[in-house]
Amino acid sequence: MAQPFDYFVIFAEMRTGSNFLEENVNAYPGLKCWGEVFNPGFIGKSQQKEMLGISMLERESDPTALLQKLCKSTEGLAGFRFFHDHDPRILDHVLHDPKCAKIILTRNPLDSYVSRKIAGVTGQWRLGDLKDAKSAKVTFDKREFQTMLDELKAFQIFLQRQLQMSGQTAFYINYEDIQDVEVLNGLARFLGVTAERNKTSQKTKVQNPSRLEDKVLNYADMMSDLSSVDHFNLSSTPNFEPRRKPAVPTYVAAAETSLLYMPVRGGPEAAVAEWMSALDKVDPEALQHGFSQKTLRQWKRQHKGHRSFTVISHPAQRLHRVFCDYILNISGKTYGEIRETLRATYKLPLPAAEPTESYTRDQHREAFLKFAGFVQGNLNGQTSVRVDGTWASQSEVIKGFADFSLPDIVIREESLAEDLSHLAASLGIKPALLKDEPEDAPYTLAEIYDAEVEEAVKAAYQRDYMMFGFKPWGQ
């Protein structure tokens, strides 16, 4: 039967038991883990600068050459240990290679942190016998621990997402599992080895088996500090909104000035476009539209010193503008099918055709409140209607920009005139007059706004309120 994998990688971190796991893996016939092969400071193990005739300089030039040499030089399956700060080129290579077996070793982060601190004090990173054991008490530092925890979580989330996107799976093993020979036998079977063992390797010993309170000088302070660490992400805002693409075709470049507008749809797009055309004293039709990523790169190369910007709006102001322009009023912009779905399925009290004088302010307020409720469900994946860019979360839109290029400046609509003047001045050109965005019709937001409206919008855009610090509209 063909082997399922060509080689393997153990994803781990310092003080997670990776030496002990490597030792146990190497006890199986046909498996050979070569250590931290792609550690920037050495090859395989501390102080080692060469492996299999390949120097660190040669590894730097072509890391995959060393990986290939490992596989060819191993009778059976070769592997190595990889930490988050090792060569990222190899990380990218193995994550995209389904013939590489992924093993993910984890440990309680607090235990790892304390163990690392003790090893730093004693200088003992591996223990072979109790008679050589060194011990020390260390001081817990909340900021230091939080930094380590954030790095660890970020790397674990990255690994999980990459494996999910490529349809791969990994063998997860915890620090305590390394003592369980049945789990180790399961790991060997995962790697295609049928031989089993009846006991674990005993060469490497647990270095600091005592309780945390016996190892930490400020244990009481540590317990108090840990109470403020959000281990379960309880403060996070759930986000089920689809990821957005950069939407490069919607970008707008000035006719002559080296200025690029990256619109967040639903913002003051018409007013900004008029302002950009006024900079070069041309009609708005002269602005450059319809970029592809290729043509936008060409524009950037041709316009040295270019600047780019986007504009965010208060969610209530933006959502009401979108409601009036794309849902309520009948025009070339109207989303006809969505409008009818909102009327028939979501019971928005919208007139069948263009609103007339009989369409009251109270009707408008009720329709907008129901639209806000629809958008909340829509962004959370609870409707069959697409998440349109005109009402997508502004934070998600800007994250989408990052897949191509982030704007230099994020401007808030309430300070748009002042900030655009500063932007023009930074390019050495005379600022143009910014005209007001047309008022929403048939009713403005001010005519229907109250605490209930604010809460409905906030419920739909919790992430935007949190990320951008929005206060209630008008404040």
C-alpha cells in the first residue's frame, strides 16, 4: 500500500514538549524527525550550523533544497519541528503540500510561559536525569504573557484556516498526550507506520513537575492578572459576514492629479467624485473608472507620489442613504428584485411604485427600522439575499481592500471637507470646494431618527461601532 505522506512537520512552540515528542517519534521504525531544521539561528539543534552537507548560507538561499535532502537521506519518513518564527518560506511550502503530514502539538499556554521563564533563568532547556535538575522561581509578567498568548493564538488560527481552505487535516496532540503510548501509536498509524510500542521513551524528563504556585513568586498577583485575560474571546463580536474582495473596478482616479478614491459603497460617493473632478477643472465623466488590478498597478507606477483614500460614514447615515437610493425610490440604481423580496417576504411597508405624498413619515420610519432588522440578519447569514456592498460592514469592506492595497487615509464623512483640503494640500494642489451630498428623500434621517432607530442600526453594525468608535448619530 502506498504511503499517505512523503514527509511530516510537527508544529509546536518553545516549551510545549516538542523535544520529548520528537524523541518518541524517532523510536518508531521508519520515522526520523531532524529537529528544528528551519530555525533561523541554527540547523536542527542549538549551535549546529550544517546538516547533510548543507550550510546555513545555502539553506538561506534555497530552503527547499535542504528539505529534499532530508527526504532522500531518510530511510522511511523524514520530518522536522517548526515554530511560528521559523522560515516562512517553508511554512508556505508545507501548508500547500497535501503530501506533507501535519502534526500540531499544543500545551497549556501558562505552563509553557512559566516553563520558558524558568529555563531562561536556569539555562536548562532539556533534562535527562533528575540529578541534573535545576529549579528556580520566576515572576509573572502580564504584558509579556499576553504578548506570547496573542502570538500563539494568531499562529494556531492561521494554521487552522490554511488547512481548512486547502481541505487538509492535521493530527492534534497535547503535551500530556505524549505520555500516552496509545496516542503515540495512533500518531504512528497516521504517518503510515503499523509497528506499535508498549511504552514511551524515557530519555527526556519533565523538568518542572511542581505546582504553579511553587514556581511563581507573585502567584496571587498572577491569578488576579489572569482574571482580566479573555481566554474564551467573550468580548469578541461574532462575525458571519462573507469576506469581501478588493472591488478594484469601483476605484476612482482623478483625471490628472495623482489621487485615488477607494469608495466604501453607500458613502458620499457623488460629492467626492465632484470634488475630485473640480481639482483638475474637468467634468466628473473625465475621472478614471473601471480599473483591473493590472491597470491599477500600471496607474500607480505612472503616478509617482500618488495618494489614496476612502471615506467611512456613520452607520445610521449610510444605511438610510442606501435605503432611500437603492430600495425605496425607483431609479436606475434600484435593486428591483431585492425591493420586491423585502416587500413580499420581509413585510417592509414599501409602496409598490415610486413613493407619493401618501407615503407618510411614520411609514418611512417603520420601513427603515424593518430594513435595519433585515440587514442585521443578512450580515449574519440568515437570509437568502446577497450581502450587497452598499450595506456591507465598512470594516469588512476595508479588510477587503487589504487583499490588494490599503488606502493611505481613512476619512470620516463628518470631517470630509476639512480632511480633503488637507489631502489636496499634501499633494501641492489648491483644494476644491466640496459640495453637499444630496439630501435623502422623501424623508431625511433627521426626520425619523430617535433612540430606537439608533439601536436598530447599532444591532446590525456592532462590529463597525466597535472598530471605528461610532457614537450615536449627531453626537
